[in-house]
Amino acid sequence: MTGINIVPVKFYKNTFLKKIIKELNSRFHSDISLIALDLDVEETYSEDRGQFFSSQIIALSAPLTQTIPGKVLMITEVDLFVPVLTFVFGEAQLNGKHSLVSVCRLHEEFYSGISEDELLFQRTMKEIFHELGHCFGLLHCIDWDCVMHSSQGIEEVDIKGNFYCKICARSIDGLK
């Protein structure tokens, strides 16, 4: 399996990033690296929506990561959208190199005003595994216990499983 490079984009929680790296190390036979990119995402901001256009962020990162081997997983705190949806938790290139996950709507305080760090971490890992799954060629899965099940809202993130089902896992080389 190729390496996974984590890129913080408007994300400054180093302790949280270390926890993500530890979890990725426990699940993948792969080098997990934290890298910095000089990526200015302000031009992807939509004044009308008050959100950042995820597809444009991925497009901006592509020329900056051409020489970096492996997958590129960007993590951000900003709220993301694609034009046909109100929001997205993340986006990825199917069978590609780049993925992007936003923790903005994964915070419980976004919905209830209550801070729950462990719930935020669980939700974040589900979305990271989901978007990386797309990079490894996985489509959405019908199995609710699979992290590749599509999530249209936070309730669906909470309901779905926290890793790949057996069928999806067989498609990813290098899982532990």
C-alpha cells in the first residue's frame, strides 16, 4: 500500500492530528505522514453560502502534491459544499490521490451546543476511512455497518460502522 499524507488545511489541533495518525497507523500497513502545504483556500470560499467549495480545494492541492508519493488526506475545520448539496462532510477522487474531510459539521456542538471530544474523533475517523476508501476505489456500500455507507446527515454518520465491511476490506490492499 502507498503512504498516506495528512495535510492540515485551516486546521490547528495538533493533539487531534496525532490521535488521527495513531488510529491510521493501527488500521493500515502504510507510512502515515503529516505534511504542510502552502495552500490558500480563500478563493474557494462562497460568500453566498458561507462555505468552501470542496472540489476546488482538491483541485488547488493537486499541482502542489504531484511529487508526493501516496494518498493525500486533507483535514479542515471549514464548512464544505458542492453545488448540488447543502454541505458535505468530505470529498475524494475515486481511485485517485486526494481526499478532503471537514470536521466542521462533525462537532456535536454544531447540533446540540455540547462538546464531546470522543464523539468528534469517532465521527472524524469514519469520514476519513470513508474518503480514503473512495481513493482506494471503493464506491458507497449498502451495508449500514460499513464505513463506506453514504451519510447524508450526522445521524447516518453515527449509525454506520467504524470500518470497512468484509467485502469492502477485501478491495483495499494493506489493511491490518
